[in-house]
Amino acid sequence: MLGKFLLYILITLLVVWAMDSVNINKIFKKNKVIQAKVFYFLLGISMVYLITNFIMDLFEVSKIF
């Protein structure tokens, strides 16, 4: 359980770092800042969840962790 928690923290930092390089302002309409921030936040949470569970499943299948 501690390993999964640490993996969540590591992946969160990695996703935030990676998403910082994306310019999402060109995707959204003008004056829709709040919606863009909510979308960006939900996208980040989704990516953290999916990547962490993928890595945990990979460890479980390969019996590394």
C-alpha cells in the first residue's frame, strides 16, 4: 500500500511536469478560463490514475513489486 502511495506521488509530479509544457489556451474559447482550468485539472487526475494503475498492474503481472 505504501508503494502505491509513493507511486501516486511520483506519477503526479511527473504528470504535472509534463502537462506544464502543453499550451492549452489555443484549444479553448476565449473567456472560458474556469472551464479550461477544470478540464486541465480533471485531465491531470485522470492521467495520474491511469498511469499509476497501469504500472501497478504491470508490476503485479510480472511479480516485480
